Amino acid sequence: MKTIKTLGTSNEQTTCCCCGKSGLALTVVLEINGEVTYFGRDCAGAALTGKKSGTSAKIASGRAAAVDFVNRNLGKATLEKVLAVAYNRFGYSVSLDGGKAVVA
């Protein structure tokens, strides 16, 4: 069974580790069974939901946006407030893993 965590987005890596597509506008950072990978939205959605579709790509993007929001706002408000705003805005429960936000 795979353990997948969403770690946010990256613009430093613009090639999908899954399909090899390059020049991606948005790369979703996933940790799969402890290994950090960089996927395009479609492949990240497929990894998270088991199928490639527009809906699964939106899920991957939403999870990554929630993590990015929490990471950007840590220290600007109480942790509880930041996590609550992230949940209300994006619909995903974000937690901290080693001081960094993740959606498991």
C-alpha cells in the first residue's frame, strides 16, 4: 500500500517524474513511500486518486495550494488559526511533519 503526502508545489523542478513532460507551469511535490517526487497536476491527481481526470488534477492542485498556504503563513498567526483558515479555504486538513506542512 502506498503512503502519499502532498508537500506543496515547486517551480524549481518543471519536469514530471511520472510521465517525463517538461516545461510544466506547476509541479506538485509528493512524498510517496518516503521518496520525494515532482509530478505535473494530472499525474499527481492520478497518484492521489487512481485515475487521470480534470477532477483529480484539481484535487492535487487544491491539496498543494493548502500546504503552500500553511507554509507561507506559519509564524504570522497561531498554528491553529492558520490550519483552520487553510481547511476553510481549501477543504483539506493540513498537519505539520518535521515543521513543514503536509496533507496526508
